[in-house]
Amino acid sequence: MAKVLEGPGMGLLRKWGISTPNYAVVTSSEEFDQLSQVNDWLQKNKLVVKAHEALGSRFKLGLVKVGLDLAAAKAAVREMLGKKLETLTIKQVIVSEAVDHKEEYYAAAKSTRDGVDLLVATCGGIEVESNWDKVKHVSIETGETLSDSALSSLVKDAGFSGDTAAKMAEFLKKLYACFDNEDAQYVEVNPVVLSVKGELMALDAVTLLDGDAKFRHKDWTFPFAAEFGRAYTKNEEEVMAVDAKVKGSVKLIEIPGGNIAMLPAGGGASVYYSDAVVARGGKLANYAEYSGDPPDWAVEVLTEKVCSLPGIKHIIVGGAIANFTDVKKTFGGIINAFRKAKEEGKLEGVKIWVRRGGPNELQGLAAMRALQDEGFDIQVFDRKTPLTDIVDMAMAAK
Amino acid sequence: MSILATKDTHVVIQGGVAGVNAARRMAEFRYMIKQPLNVSAFVYPPDAGKTNEIICGTELIMIPIYKTVAEATANHPEINTSLVYIGADRAYAGTMEALNDPHIKTVSMITEGVPEKDAKLLGKHARKLGKTFNGPSSIGVVSAGECRLGVIGGAFDNLVACKLYRPGSFGVITKSGGLSNEIIWICSQFADGITTAIGIGGDAYPGTDYVSYLEMFENDPQTKAVVIVGEMGGDLEERAAEWYGAKKRRIKLLAVVSGFCQESLPKGMKFGHAGAKEGLKGEGSARAKSEALKKSGAIVPDTFGALGPAIKATHEELLKSGQVKPIPDLAAPDMPRLPKTVQESMKEGEVLVTPLIRSTISDDRGDEPLYQGYPASELINNGYDIPHVIGLLWDNRLVSKQEAEIIKRIIMLSADHGPCVSGALTTIIAACAGIGLSQAVAAGMIMIGPRFGGAVTDAGRWFKYAIDNKLSVDDFLVYMKKNVGPVPGIGHRVKSLKNPDKRVKELVGYVKSLNMATPHLDFALEVEKITAVKKDNLILNVDGTMAAVLVDIGFPVDSLNGFFILSRTIGMIGHWTDQKRQGSRLIRLFDYLVNYASPKRREVPPLK
């Protein structure tokens, strides 16, 4: 899944015929000044200014300001841009037009095993959270089309009537078209508002797209945002850039404050290693994995980043018995980065724990073991030692 | 017995390099169990009509490549299974093609990063047709002693270590490829090994899930217990629990689920597998899955590490109840072994191979070439030059600084002689005919022979003959006239005493200025004195001069033409690039340059 920020998310809704308020994503006060000189809507309406970054709880952080006139909006833009938070600097804000409206509704589409669920409710905004029973849905099976009759009975069932029911049915039809054609996995429009002019508009959108489908969406020129309430770090972005380039995969997520660094192989085994650390009361400094026989240099880059994590006490180089990832080759990359890190003094007092099997395991493990002669604090185990025992040993050693 | 991949499975592999690699791994497995290869065909449009070479034991088997699945199954009607190794952007179409083929009952897809929508459509289509679509992102399927689909099980040594040459009693279903192999290993060490192990892939909506295969295992009498390795996200584990708990099942179920760490990590974090993600509202957590499985009656160890002992306990119970019998281990000499390659055998000192060729000049086996043992880079860094490399490779010795200077001058003087000479002209004609560099230069090179540039070796040979046999100039000329003919190295098409060859003067002048013995050069100059008197253009030419000098500094006679060939190559390459640069067009001889001396037009007589 790949999260899309509000601006491009709204853009996709508009592409499929859904009305949204006017909005603009700006990266500097000067740019906003220029925009305000040519756009009527910025001069005539109340405005909303929001930080346009992958952040949770923007309201609490004071990064959403509503009911502003142009002058106040300019001040808000100036104040927010460049503001430094713990994990990022705000580089973009989105300014949108406040829409006078009487009613707020809820609409969403989400991917399920059997197809797509289309959800709708007559209440919207924060109200929907406490009125989940009011949310009605229709399931559209994979490969089937959405029928008008199913739509109209859905909106009726949800409690819409008359003209609004017809408008909502139309809105949902467009929402589904957008969802289906854009390879979305989740689109939530909350609230959908009925403007005083009688038009249904999407005021906010949460959009998750299927990043794997990017190859058939040449217009997805926007970057994907992190999904866990903070922006990606520089190290994470660098590893993602490598990941996008190579056969196989390398992945890194940093977890500030932890002291057990993870460098395991395999999408499946890596999670068991993380579990083992947490189960023994350890604090993870990161999540990482490499798999699919990636080139040694990619593993080397990943290892460099892992060695650079602050305050680490252990590095867990775990892995199951590989099917086709060459242990000797991938360990070669890890060893290169270990040597570099040691020269730079980064492995002072750090214990390294290795367990692995797979093609060329004997040579790979021997090369790791030889690091002991170079003064590394490293323990190396083969397939005979159960998968996560090195975590137990590490936790006992501290 | 086993499920999904059996002794009756016959495979078409859709894809290129990765598919060929999989076929090679599958061939290793078949060799281990002493069965013929079960890959009948490849489908890969770019290479359609060719064959892929698969090593199967000591044999090389050619497997045909087709453009479409239909062609493959028409030619190989035994095919009932397809393995998809096509890139994510084309995987949907390729898999549809396989599913729609009436011969094919099972499709397993290894491709990762397939759009979720595509996977759902494929899964639905397969279910509609009553076929099995395994994957995407599946490492494959392996049934011990019967069949391997894909690279699951890893290297040959691992196949043997995991006792995959004969069936055990445990079924395995995992999302993760690496862990499937780990569990196969654990089953072989803590119990009697596996029947079938299946990777269903780590995507959110795999085509077939735990339940699909639990049903099959339940109906496979050889399988007594099934191990599933799950992870957070989705509801596959919950559905497995539901299936297991729904009624009394014959098979025992053991399960572990990963993702407990999610409880202390940022929500929404992405792990290695696309499907390994809790729902937005926390559904599909590892805890919920574990609980559901426990409640269903499955054995759920708390950690992955506790799985081995749990499998062992289950196996012991099966033994005690008589449901399984102990399987004796193979004695070491009976363990399957891959035939060794010649290199491996040589390394272990088992065979002696008579070399086909012998080389005394260079060695390419290290990280850089060695010329007579000297690393090329060290020669460069120690100030050596091209003439030294020539000395090492042509005469197995490091030439002196002075000798190197002579060689350099020889190369410079004979690098080119304008466009009109045989070699250059031929190269130019070839260039104008659109011929490539190496062929055009080779065409020019063919001209080098007794009349053009190729007299260096012969000149050297006879001057050396004269000196070695202490012949006087007169005796030499008599000998040559009687036995050989014109003296090689003497005579020029256009140059003469009055119009001397500056190159010869230059080279002779330089060599004579050095304080070195030049018996061959001196002899050649003496010969010239006599021949030039007889005829004005019977002068010592550049071939003869080079030859005499090079013999004087000790180069073997057979290498001498090489100096001209090497030098003139520089010029020929120049002429070719020159024509290329100018975009020269095809040329031909003008007919007025030909004396048409053939018979005039006449009547063709009747054929007899």
C-alpha cells in the first residue's frame, strides 16, 4: 500500500469527476502571494491552511488553521513552511477554500478479499466514529460491475432520500470509478459535504494506492508518503531508492530510541526476529530485511545505515535457510559495511550475532567468523541453531 | 502421496532467465530422486523457436521455447502445470493465458509486486474454472520424493540435508519463502520430514490460501500433520482456524504467527511482505490470529523457536499411536550426490586432465593479466611502455630502454603510408562498402604478404642466414639468386637511390648513432650497395631495414612480420574511421582504368 497526500489524492478524485473545493499546494510564501493575485477564490472565500506532509494529528500540532481570510492565510503559510518538527521540516502546505455547507456525510471504498466494499453514511466528520452502525455498505465482487440499482438501494438503506439520494448515488459511482481505475486500496472521503449551492463535494480524502500498480499509471508523478504518521528519514529514503533499483529487496524503517539493531534476511523471518526481540523485552532500533538475492552492494548500503543507528548495543544478522539468496555474496556486502563502520568507530561496544543457512552457507558463515580475528565482537551460528536463538543469547548477554 | 506437485506433474515455465534457473533447480531435484526432468517446455516469446539447455545430472537436455502456452501444450499434451516467472507488468496476461488452457490445472506464480487487483481477478478466474492459482510471490511447491516446482528447498545439499528424496508425514504451508525452507529443515530434523511444502506468497490476497491446502492435506493419507507459518495482516490464519475448528479433522495442525512486535511499533508500519500489515482498525493482529488458532485446537507454540520441539512431540505421538513408522536414515554412501564438474574434481585432486593448449606468455586467471608473470598495472606504474609489453609477449623478455626506443620508432615510422598502398586501399574500399571496422581492417591485413609489408620476416631470415653462415655479400647474392630469388627487403616500387626512402634513412641513422653492434644492418647496407648499382630501385627498403635492426636486437625471425602488422593496423583503423567520419559512399573502379582484354562479344554455341 502506498499513501498519497491530500493534494494528489484530491487530484485523483477530480480526475474522476468528483467536485472538491479549490485548493493549491504551495512550497513558498512568494508562490502563495503570486497565486493569490490571480485566483479569485483565494480572495473571496474563507480559507483553510494545512501542513501538507505525512503527519498524524495535525490539528493537535496546530498545523491546521480554518476560517482564515487571505491575510491570515498568508501569515499561516509563512508560519508553517519551514517549521521544524521532531522528524521533519514542513516543506509544503495546502490551502483550500472553505465551503459553506449544511450537511456532512461519509463515503469510502476499500479493497476486500472478494472485491470492493463501498461504504456510505448520512453522518460525517468526527461523528461517524461514534455512529459506525449508520455506515451501510455494498460489496462489489471482483470483476463485476457496480449496478445502478445496487447503488440506489444502498443510499436508500443508509437513509438518504430525494434529490440528495440521487446525488449521493452519483457521487459513489464516481468514487468507485476512481477507486477501480486508479488501483486504489482504500479511499475515504470524510466529510462529503452538501454545499449551500446543493452540490456534493469531497472536503478531505485519505487515499491509499497500490504501489505495485505504478507501472500502469504514468500520471502518478507524486511521491508516496509514509503510512505511520511521520515522514521517511533520509536513511529510509536512501534505502528505498536502492530497493527500487535492484533485483530482490532491501528495506529499512528506523525506530528512534531502540538499542537492538536488526539486519535479518527474509520478509517472513525478519518479523519473527523482531517478535523475538520484543518478546524478550528488548527495544528495536529498526526494522530491516533483505531478500530475493539482492546484489551485495545493496546489502552493503543497508548495513551501513543499520550500523549508523545511534546507541545500538547489538546487531542481529539473522535469517532462515535461504532458497536462492546467496549467503556468501550477501554476507560479503555486510562484511564490507561492517569493516567500514568499525574504521569509523561506529561498532564500539556493539555485539554482532549471526545465524543463517542457504546457498554457499559454509563460505558465508566462515567469512563472518573470520571477522573475530579482526577484532569484531561477533558470534556466528549455522542452521543447527534454531532461528531466533541468537536473539535470546543477545538479550542474555547485555 | 502428496498434494499439488506430484509424480504426475508436467510443467511449462513461462518466463526468461529466472525461469531457466528454476528449471535447473528442478532438474537437480529430479536427479536426486532418479526421475527424468518434468519440465516439458518454456513459453517466452522473445526466444520462441530456440531451446534452453538444462543440466540434468550428467546430461544436457534441450527444452523447447514456445511463443504461447497453447503451442506448448499442443506439442506437449502431458503439461498440466504452469510456473509463472514473468515480470509484474505482464504477469496478469501470461497467467490468464495459462489458466485458460484446458491442459493446465495448476498455475504457480513467483512474480512479486503484482497489483492486488490483478491477483484478485486471477484468483477469481481460477476458482471459476476449478483450477488452482498459487501465489503471487510464491517460492513454489515441493513434494518430497516426487516433484519440485520452483526453487523452493534451495541448493542441492540442502535438499539432501532436508531428506527431500523421500516423503515424511508433515505438510507445510507458509507465506514466506525463506521460512518454508526453514520449516522443511525443522521437520526433517525434529520429525520424519515433509510430504508437501507450499509457499502461498506474502501478498494480501493470494490466489489460494491455507484453507485450500488444508482441505487437500486432509484428503492426503500420507500427511499426518500440517505446519502453517502465518503473519499479521489479512484474515487467512483466522480462516484456517475456522476450518480446523469446524469439525473433527484427521490431520493435526501446528501454527505460529509473527507480528507481535507490531504492538510496540508504529502503527501502519510496512514489513517485508505486502500482506503483512494490520488493518487500519487493528484487525488481523498476530495476537488475534494466535488466539483464534489456539481456540480451534491447533498447537500454537509461543515462539518460532518452540516450533521444533512441538513438531517433535507431534511426531512422537504419531509414532506411539502407530500412525507413522520410523524411517531409517540413509547411510552416508547412499546419499544422493550431484555429479561433480571437471573443475570440482580437479580441485579435489581426483582427476588428471591433459591440457589442450600450452601458453608460455600470459596468465588471465587472477584479478588482472600477468605478462610473463608481471602484473600489467605494475608495469604501467613502473614506467614501462608498449614496446616492453611487445617484448614480453613476442619474445618472453623485458627489452632494454634502448631497445624499447628502437621498437617505438619502428612502429611510428610504419604506422601508415597513405591511402594508395594495397592495405590502406583495401581497407578504404571495404569501409566505403559499409563493412565494419574489424572486417575492413582484416581485409587490408590480408594484403600483407610477400609483395606488401610481409617481407620483414623473410628479409630477417636471409640476413640472419648470411651472418650465421658468415657469407660474403657476393656469396649471399649468388646463393639467393640460385635458391630463393629476389632478396627480400631489397627493392621498392617507387623509391630509388635518387629518391631515397626517408624512413629508412631515419631508422638507420638513429640505430647507427647508438653505441651497439649491428651486424645484420651493416650486412644489409652492404647488399644494397651492390644491388642498387645493378638497378636504381634495388635499395634497402623499410621491411629490410626493420628486419635487420630487429634481428640485431634479438627478436626471433618468426615475430618480425608482426611489427609491420601491428604498426600498419594503426593506419588501417585510421583509414576506416576517416571514411566513416566522412560518410563515404560505395566506390568502384572506373572502366577506363581497366584494359578489357577479354574476347569481344560473340555467339553462345548450343549446349552439348
